[in-house]
Amino acid sequence: MSDESVRIMCPNLTCRKVLAVPASARGKTVRCRNCATTIRIPATLGQAEPTPPAKKSA
Ligand SMILES: [Zn+2]
């Protein structure tokens, strides 16, 4: 389970590249290799939460 990967689509509408990142990247940000947009990886995937996390990353 530690080798689990997360797939996330780039929010950049002109890019929309699907990126595969390690599960350890959850809750962190990655940079799209295609357009350099910074993408935040949700801490939890699979279930959409109605409320955004209150934790603020400095
Ligand atoms: Zn992109």
C-alpha cells in the first residue's frame, strides 16, 4: 500500500495533463511537468468532501 500512486489532472485548462504522483505527495503540492502549474494534491482521494480542509499550509 505504500507504493500507491495518485493520479491527478492538471487544473490548467490548456494542459489537463494527467499526472501520476506517489501517495506520499498527498497534502502537498507538485508542479506539472508539462505547464509548470503548481497543483495541490488532496490529502484524501476517492471521496469528495463538501468542506475544504481548515488546515492552512504556510
Ligand atoms: Zn499542466
